[in-house]
Amino acid sequence: MTAIRIEGLVKRFGSKAAETTAVSDVNLEIPSGSLFFLLGPSGCGKTTLLRMIAGFTEPTSGRILFGDRDVARVPANERNTGMVFQNYALWPHMTVAENVAFGLEVRRLSKPEIDRKVAEALELVRMAEYGKRKPAELSGGQQQRVALARAVVFEPSVLLLDEPLSNLDAKLRLEMRLEIRRIVDTLRITTVYVTHDQEEALSLADGMAVLKSGKVIQTGAPRAMYRRPNSRFVADFLGDTNFLPAILVRSDAGEAVYKTAAGNLRSTVSPFPRESELSLSLRPEALRLVRGGAAAAGNAIAGTVRSSIYLGDIAQHEVALDGCEALLRVAELNPKNPPAFGERVSLEIDADDVVPLAG
């Protein structure tokens, strides 16, 4: 297994007169054997960063270490990385087995060894019985499995995945997420996965980095980053959230009180920022809708229901808060009796779910 360390990585495109910085001073540590996600909106630099790790794009400056070896200027074919592309990139005139064998043939392995490795790789991705088929005879999910087999058949040190599930429908994406997690765990291979899909990252990653404008904004484990974002950008990017302007009233070692236009809210999420412009991040699923008008005692604010959408497993409500024009989105699990338009309600939230953010 191979750990990856990225130090001061920069990539600029264009001439000095019209230079664009795609990746700006990125520093990352990716543990050996982990499934690590590079996450961010289109144009944030995540694919450029992946291409530099792969060796397809040369950095302007900085280092990329596989273990103790700096590979930043090493050709792609000398890095021992496997790559899975967004469009699968399978040879249409070759069979499944021939596609998987291609990299082994380039490495001049013996025919018996190639046959053995191809059989093992196809068995790993549950495609053993499809070896004689052409890619056009396969579904999208099956083609993606073949692309995975081709990427891992030569036992790479690092596996790189560039938005591998974006061409699949929702059901297949869910199925392939589980398959990718199983394959990574089976092979214990260090894997870097690029996506803009927050659900993929939150459900699969051991660790992840959120990028914006070529910079790493936050790194960490999925659960920690979702519950404790370090900025409005990360909070908003990693799922749905409400932002409520606030002012810090007081704080002690374990709790702070924030004043909002709709009332005071307590938070136990530290550190407690003291900037004049603050926002409280309130996740829709963390808000509890209580029928009956005035806010209950404790961490609660009152409002009026403005809309309610029933989606089966959940209902999505919008509540206009008293004292301000803010609308908060509320997610109710297993809804049975949706509130009526104009109904008075209160919204309760645990202090552990009130996340203060600067700006």
C-alpha cells in the first residue's frame, strides 16, 4: 500500500499575460489504503489535481510523493497508477477480456500469467462470465466494472477514479458505489476519487477534501465535515442547510448564545466566532417541527408554514420565521399529518446542531 503526500502543488495555464491558476498551493495527506475524495463544483481544480497525480499534467511547482518517492515529474507510465475515466474508454473492437488484458500485454507478461490475472480481475468485479463479449453488448454498469477490472489488473500502487459514476442512472450509481467500496477494501489499494456528487463522497469516503477556485477549503472525515463545516461554502456544498444571520451575545467554555431576528439560539459547537457578521447553519433534518403555535421553552423559534411537499419517506416544509423574512427548510422523516398552509408552528433544534460560521 502507498500513502500519497502532496506539498505546495500549483498548476497554472496560459501565458503570463493571461495566466490562469487551476490549482493553488495544495497540501494533502492521503493515508495508505484509504478511499479519498476530491470534491467540489465544476471548475474548482479537482480534475486537474487528479491528472497531476496520474502524470497526465505536469505541475508548475510542488511535489507529489508516493511513499517517499517524488513522482511530480515522473512520466505517467512509470508511476504504477490505474485510472478509471468518466467515459470508460474501452476499446470497442476488443472483447472484455482483451480490454482487461491490454495493459498486461504492454508490460510483456507471459500468456498464462495474463490469462490468470484477467480471470482474477473479472472475478473481482463479478464479470467473469462476460469475458468474450464486446463493450457494446454490455450495460453502462457492466462497462464500468470492466473499466475497473482493467485499472486494477496489473496491481497498481494507486487507483484514480475520475467521476466514474456520472454516466449511470440513480439505481446503478448506488450499486456501483457499493462495488467500488468492496473492491477498494478487498485490494487495500490507495484510491483517489474525483466527484461533484456529495452523496457519493459522504457515503463512500474514508477522507475527503473540498476544493474551491483551486484551493483546498477543508479536509477531514465525511461525518465530521458534514456536521462541523468550517465555512458557509462547505456547509452549503455538503448537503442542504439554512443560514440564519446572528450576533454572539455571550459564551463560556461549553456554550454560546446567539441573537437572531427570530429569537436567541444556543450552540455548543466551538470555537465560537466573534466576528460582527455571523451565520448559523441549521440543517433541515436537524430541525423538529412542533405543532401548536408559540415556541416551546428551550432552543426553539416560532413561525408560520408557507409550503409543504410530501415525498413519501420525507416531507419538505418551508417555515417563515416570526420577526424576520427568513424562510427555513425543514425535513420531516416518515410524515403522517402534514401541516396546513398558514399553520403556526415552532422549530426546535439541539444546541449541538447549531453551527456558527463566520461571514
